[in-house]
Amino acid sequence: MTTSSEVGRLLPAQRPAGVLRRVLRRRGAAVAAGLFVVIVLVAAIGPLVAGDPNAFDALARLQPPSPGHPFGTDNLGRDVAVRVLYGGQASLLVGASVSASSVAIGALIGVAAALFHPVDLVVMRIVDGIMSFPVIVLALSMVAILGAGLGTVITALTIVLVPSVARIVRGRALVVSRLPMIDAARMVGAGRWRIMTRYVLAHCVTPVLVQAAVVFTTAVLIESALSFIGAGLPPDVPSWGASLAESRNYLQSAWWMWLFPGLALLATVLCANVVIDAVRDVLDPHGERS
């Protein structure tokens, strides 16, 4: 007779260390991963040794990059390098928090909808309704309702981005729920909760990882867009989007005001996308094998 442990071994196992080694064999992914780690470390440690990002000096307005100010100063005499460091901390915190919460909630909703028909009928109709609105418009509406603030932005973006995760996971879970291993699990006495978490959800690792990266980059971009139009983080919290907004009137006379925040935002999103593409290719059994 097939035992529960034998059914578990029917799942394709991917050791994290093995996946990481295969990803890092790809030169582009290795470079992107290294750069992303550097960005995260600098954003985490930099503000601990940097000065006040809101300290301004009227006599040092619009100074180009120099040894004293590596990224120059903005229109209020604030150090652009310090503001980029603090802006990176805020953007990465928003991206990581929204990614973790959206994927956790969305994955559970998607699997539950695939296994329980009443949940599918009710919850997925709500998901369809939310997804009918443009993401940026819905995020702006949520921030307007909840008010400005870091926690508000994270909550609003989580609500906005959960539906996309739930729909992707539901589609994969519907396929997995019809596999013979699910029938075998029921035959050996596995309960619904164990089937949902141990078997169905475990088979959804690849789309969950891909969606986690998509949600991360989307959250960083939307937070920057909201801050760009003044509807995101409060004015006293540095943000890459707010720095880009402040540079609009100085595109030619003070190019450093938009160049360095823009490069930081571009590098973060690009590196995250390159790494997750490599992870997806490694985990996808039908994709190219290294």
C-alpha cells in the first residue's frame, strides 16, 4: 500500500542550494544577483552612517558631484547621495513587505479557491472585480482612502496586488489538484489541509517565486510613481520617486538630481527581473536545462 511519505516523494524536489548553484552558473544572473545584494546592503547599512537626508544648506544649492557630495546637492542644498540611500531603504522595504504579504495571502486564496468550489465562486469574483481596475489607479484610490504613510502604502499595495497572485496560483493549483498523486493522498488518509499545503501548494512553488519577484518590482515602481505625484510616502521620508519629481525643473541644469535616483531605481528593478527569470528557468521542468 502507498504510504503518505511515499506520496510526498512523488513531488519534484529542488534543494535551495542546488537551485542557487544552477542560477549562479548563468553569468547574467550571477552579475545581477551580486549587484542586487550590493544594492540591498548599501540601502540597509548606508543610512546608519549617512547624515540627515533632510538637512539642507542654502549656500550649497545645486552643486555638481564633488568629493564632499559624491552625487551633488539638490535644489534645497540636500545631499543627493544621502537621499538616494534613504530612498533605497524605503523602496526596498515597501517592495519586500508587499511581496511577502501579497504572495502569502494570494497563494492561500488561490489554493483554497482551486480546492473548494464555494470559495472559488465568491472570492474569485471579488478578485475579478479588483483586477478590472488599472493597478496604479486602484493604488492611488487606496492611498487616498487610507491616508499617507509607509504602512498605508504597504497595506494599499498589498490589497491591490494580492488578486494577481491569487489568480496565477489558482490556475496552477487547479491543474495539480487533478493529478493522480492527490487521489493517492486521499486514499492514504491525508486531510484537506495537508493536501492543500503539503501537495498542492508545494507544486505551486515556481509560479509563487515568479510572482513574488513580479510583485516586488511592481510595488517598487508603484511606490515610486505614487511618490512622484506626491501621493505616496510623506514629504519627510526620502523616496526615489520624490527625488525624481523634485528634479523635473532641473533636467538640464542639475542632471545629477535625476540621474542617480533614476539609476538606483532602474538597477534594482532590472536586477530583480534578471534573477527571477533565471530561477524560473531552473525550476521549470519544461524549460531549458543548464
